[in-house]
Amino acid sequence: MDFGLSKEQEMMRKEMKHFCKKELSKEYVQWMDENVDFPPDELWQKFVDIGFFKSSIPEEYGGDALSYLDQMIIYEEICKASMSVALAVGTTSGFGPRFIAELGTKEQKEKYLPLIGEGKLKTCMALTEPAGGTDILGAISTFAEEKQDRWVLNGEKVFITAAHASDYMITICKTESDAKPSRSLSVFLVPSASKGITITRIPKISCHHCDSVGITFSNVEIPHENLLGTKGNGWYEMLTVLNPERIACAIMGVGLIAAAYEDAFAYAQQRQAFGGPISRFQILQHYLADIYINMENSRNLTYKAAWLCDHGKPYHMEATMAKLVASEGALHAGRFGAEILGGYGICMEYPMQRYLRDAYQLQFSPISNEMSKNMMMQFQGLPKSWA
Ligand SMILES: Cc1cc2nc3c(=O)[nH]c(=O)nc-3n(C[C@H](O)[C@H](O)[C@H](O)COP(=O)(O)OP(=O)(O)OC[C@H]3O[C@@H](n4cnc5c(N)ncnc54)[C@H](O)[C@@H]3O)c2cc1C
């Protein structure tokens, strides 16, 4: 059994760490968090220049086709610097290539994948609706009606990350009125510039420089060829594509924990009380030890899930566990990291408050921790506890 990373993987991590240190300084990330709802174009271009968007694109479409583990190693560094930036670039490098490479026709792959790899086309994924995200099959009512040469979409989505900045929304709609819910969905590539789309901001405490927004589709017409995959089979197709998303969300938690640990550790060493650094107090050392343990546990689980995914082995249990442990660990790290910083833990001047705010988002997105536990026990063979 080998827990080591290869030389190439260590090099990739080092390069991304270097990039993040240079381009995502704490000051710049704070500026973004206070001023923008999506990373500026100049920053996007820097990700393009280092070839980031090629990492998940298959080689035949101009990409680097990195393994999922390699992608997570790189992504962890971005998550550590800014979860918002990680989400912003991740909705394009994750959703776009996965949906199109898995479900697309040859023409769709040739048309879209090279553009995504070149960073010229941004994507998001619009599944959740106002009626609920956990019982998604019960909640979806956005309908795509098939006309001769087009589809006409009506309905509403909510909490869609990066939709306000995307060129294409990968949108899951009902297409069958009479079929059972799991046989009633289809996936579409919806051009964001289509007439009839309205975007609504949703102010929230987390990830300020990557908004998640509401979308209304009002008689939105899209070309017939923008169906991705098979009509009516969208539920099963989407699940296959979305499964790795839990691993990507787990690595966000790992990045947040690592950032909170690093900042709290440094602060404890320089802050003085009662004639010496506060790092000598046992209780603060225990806080740090717990954060460190959570970081190791979540990273190991996440890497293992990615490895299993790369090797074509079942990974759902590990991916679900990784998301759960990493998101809870991130919230804990923000909470106790802030404790170590005392009053400064909640001051906007320090990033600790951002880690804490951002960590909340991971508790229920893309799947709530309650539902994660339901699924884990279902994977273990216990009776399905919901529905
Ligand atoms: C910031 C943010 C970004 C997001 N980005 C995207 C995106 O890009 N695209 C997208 O499609 N969606 C996105 N989502 C939606 C996300 O996936 C949903 O919020 C999530 O699935 C939970 O749905 P809900 O918020 O409607 O909560 P609900 O489904 O209403 O759940 C409310 C509570 O009930 C609990 N619950 C429900 N059913 C059960 C059960 N059977 N057993 C136990 N507990 C249960 C839940 O765990 C939760 O605690 C995002 C959400 C947020 C907040």
C-alpha cells in the first residue's frame, strides 16, 4: 500500500501553490470578497494561461485529461486560497467537461470541449428548484416542451452557482408529463444569453466572490440539438456525472481546514498573553490538534475516493463520507480557529471569518449532511430511510 504522491503530483501541487501565493494573496481575496460576485476577467485569464481548464478535458479535444486525484491535488490549493474562486473555476472545469464528455454527441464534444479547455466558455449546473434540493425528484417542475425544431423552457431554479457569469447553463428539466419521476428528466445546454432568462441575486453569508443565483425561464427557446444525452433518461445520466462532485466538495473542505489551521497556528505563536505566546496553552493546542486531525482524515478520505474513482472501483461510500467529514471539519476549523484568534476571529480584517462563513455552504451543498448519512446506510444495505 502506497500513501505517497508521485513526483509529478508533488510538482503539480507545488506549482499551483506558487500560483495561488502569487495570484490569490489574502489581500486580493479579501478585496474580491468585499467587491465582486465573480472573480475578475484578469484572474480568469491567469487560470487560462496556466492551462487550468485543460486539466479535465479529454486529450482528443485538446485537454490534459488529468486523473481525478491529480485534479483534486491541484484544486486543494485553490480551495485553500479561496473557496469562491475554486467554485468559480470549478463550475466550468468540473460540470462542463463532465456533462459534455459523458453525455454529448461527437458534434457537441467537438464544439464545446475545446472552448472550455481554452477558458472561452463558462458553465454552471442548474438542478435545484425552490421546492427543495434534497427531494430533487419530487421538486423539479421546470419543463422543457419539445417543438419541431426547438425546446421551450419554463420554470425556476435556485442557488445556481456561477449562473450569472456562465455562457451555458447545464439545466435539468422535466420533459415527460406522464412518466414516473426518475424517467421524466432530460439535460440541456441552455445558452445564458437566451431570451426569457432572468437572474436574481441571492444575498448570502458565504462565498461572496462566487454568487449562487436564482434563474427564471420564461418561454426560453433553445435549439433542438441542445439536448445532452437521452430524452427522459436525464436522472440516471445526471447521477453518473454528478457523483464525483462530492469529492470536489470534500476537497473544498480540506482546503478550508488547511487554511484555518495555518492561520490559527501562526497566530497562536505570535499572540502574547500572561508573559508568553498563547500557543503554550494546552487547550489551544488541543483545538489545533483537533483541526489537524480533521484535516488529515478528510484529505485521506478525499484522496482515497478520487483514487477509487480513477481506478473504476466503487467510490460512492468514500465520496459521501469524505464530503461529510470534510464539511464538518471545515466548520469546526472555522469555529475553533476563530476561538484561537479571540476577537479578531470575527473581524473582517482576518480571513478566519471567511473560512467560517464559507464552511457553512458545504454543510448542505451539493447534498446535505443528513442526506449523506441516509445514503451511507443505504449503501451499507439498511432499508432506505427516506421517501
Ligand atoms: C450556496 C449554495 C450553492 C449551491 N449551488 C448549486 C448549484 O450550483 N446547482 C444546483 O443545482 N444546486 C445548488 N445548490 C443547491 C443545493 O444542492 C441544495 O441547497 C441542497 O440540495 C439542499 O436543498 P435545500 O436547500 O432545498 O434544502 P431541503 O432539501 O429543503 O432540506 C432542508 C433540510 O431538511 C433535511 N432533509 C430533507 N430531506 C431529508 C431526509 N429524507 N432525511 C433527513 N433530512 C432531510 C435536509 O438535510 C436539510 O437539513 C446550492 C446551494 C447553496 C446554498
